[in-house]
Amino acid sequence: MSTPQDNLTEQLGRELHDRGASVPGHPIGLGDVKRTAGRIQRRRRVAAGAVVAAAAAIVVPTVMVAGNLLGGDAAPQPANPGPSVTETPEPAPVDGPIVLDADVPQGADPRLAYLAGRELIDSAGNRIRLDADYNMIARAGDEYLAVRQGDPGVFVDVLDAEGAVIETSRTTGEVVSSADLTVAAWAHPDGRILTRSQGKTAALDSVDRPLHVAEVIGSGTCQEGTDGSGCLVYSNEEGTAPPVSTSSHGITDVFAGGFQTVRAVSPERLVAGLVTEPDPDPAAPACSAVYDLKAGKQLFRTCDYVFEYAGSGFSPDASNIVAYPQDADGAGPRSIVVLDARSGEAVTEIEVAGANTPRAAGSIVDTTWEDDGHLLVKVEGMNADGIPAYTMFRVGVDDGTAERVLQPDTTGGEVQPWVFID
């Protein structure tokens, strides 16, 4: 026996069917909804609201609003009605990793200064001959600071615009530049934090343990001034001691965030690094985080990825950050990911050809931000003769494009080709 509720349901069903049949064009079925939503693909962020956004892109006939179903007044038509539901949207980029394949098109040379063997190529393409092999380079105004292996120890040479050495210092291994390339910093084995700006080398502080500089924040000079100038140098200590910051006031101290190792710091004082101590157990996760020093809060934490060092960390506008799987093997990761620097959501995945097969095309050994939307990615593989072969790619983080830059390098040796400013 039917009930009043059954009768009401039947009446509503007939009303919907009859009114829907009177709408010009094709009716909308569940299959249409699924197909239309499937066409609406976004590369950049896989957010929880993606299904809602896809559904909102579908134009529903006005007879299906609640007022019409219940016999009320008809909903007003929009002044400029949207496109018909039968129209096919413009195709969006295909979701999935950007694959670095040797068959991608050839692109323009990098728009950054870099080392290529014993040559320094500046952003204008000018080539400067150098007298030594360098494995790291930074910049301070019109000067370059390049790191080389010495006997004994590691040295940083200050080079003028013509590549001549004008000053030399010992370093624990690294030299870094500020975001605007006006200030450089490194740590001396004797514990001094040294900076270079405006043609002068100055010590910020001296500590009683070895440090390794990760980042310098400042512009123009590290000298304190009435205009609020000065700088901050972030360093890692050897062993299990937490990282420290050294200010141009001459104070070295541990900073907030609970970091075990600092990997990158943006000019806006976002800090990225490891927040759990390395564990002898290879199955134990290494967790990392991004912390906002100005706001005094952790923005996100991940145990799936770890961050790269210094210049290849945050994008120039600090909106994104490069990371790689925390379980990558010693040969180097076959894939990397660009994360939103504030939410930790994956923006873009990048991988070598055949990344998930035993015959992967190589491994990713370095990355450098060319600008806010483009990442330079260096891949190391082997040529037919078993010699290390390097290929450089430019990846469009926003549009998913990939192209080769420069020519593949098979010179081998201990010094890698294409060393960019850190």
C-alpha cells in the first residue's frame, strides 16, 4: 500500500521529468556530469574542493532550482547566459608528472650566471676565463665568490668582474648569496662567520665550533646602519646541535622552529629544514617543515619529502619550494616535487624518463630557480660508453612545459658542468 510520502515522491519525479523534457537541448545525465567534470583538470593544486569546482563549471537548467520543483515562481534568467552545456571546454593540461625526456624541444640558454668548466658565463652570455676548477659560486654585487678544493682544505676565491682573484679565504665548504645577489657569506674553519659586500670582507661573529652556512638574508651590506640595513646568516653546526642564526649585531643563537638542520630561508623569513633527528633505522621517517619566523608558527610538516639546500629551495617570490622524496637512494632522486611553500600541497611533480623502472634515464642532481615560474633541472645519466652524461632542462612549473637547454655534457670528472649561483 502506498503512503502519502510515496505519492509526493512520485509526483515530484513526474514534475521533474516533464519540466526537464521541455528544456531545449539535451538533458543532463550522470554520465554527462562525470564526463564534463573529467575535462576540468588542474595541474597546480589537488585540493579538497576540486570536485566542487568541477561541478560549479556545469551549467544546470534553471527549471531544476528548488523554487521550480516546488511550484514556486520561475527563477530569473541571467542577463548574459553562460555557454550551452553541450559545448566542450578547452582542453586543460594533462595531470601527472612532467617527464624530463631527451626528446623535448631545445630552448634558449639560461638567463642566469653559471660556471661551465673553467668559464664563467654571465646572464648576458659573456664568457670569462677562470684559472681554477670551482664547484660552487656566489655573487656579491660586481664580484663573484667561487669555492675550490685546495691543499689542504677548501677555499673561496673572491673574483672581480674579469675573473681575477683579488682575495682568498678558507671556508668549511659553502658560500651563499642573498636573494638580490648583493651580499655573500661563508664560514671559516676557525669559527668566524664572514660576509662580503660592497667590495669588503667583514666578520659578523666568531664561535667555538665549525659551522656550515646555509643562507644569508640581507641587501646591499651586512653593516648595521640607521636605515635598518644589516644581515642575518643561517648556519648548520656539525653533529646533532641545532642550527643557528648570526646577526650583524654579532650575536649567534638558536632560532625558533625546532629545526635539526636548516635547508633554506626566504627573505620573508620562511625557514625550511629537517625537524626530526636522523635515525640509524633506515625505515624511520625524516620529517621536515616550513616555519614562519615573523608569524611565529609552523606552516606545514611533511614526512614524505625533504628540502634542497639554499638557492634551489624557495622560489624567488617564496611561493613554492623544491623537495624530493625522503626515501630517495644514494644515487640521487629520480623525481622531485614543487610544494606550495605555505600549505605543503604538491604543485608540480618532475621526474626523469622511466623513473619507476629499472632502466631510468638517470637521476636529478641539482635544481635552480630561473625565475618564479621556471626551474632549471640538471640530470645525470650514462652515455653509450658508460661515461657520466649531464643534461639540463627548463621546466615551466605553472604550464607543465619542459625543454632542454645548453648541450649535453659528457666531460666527466669530479667537477660537474653548469654550476649556478647559490
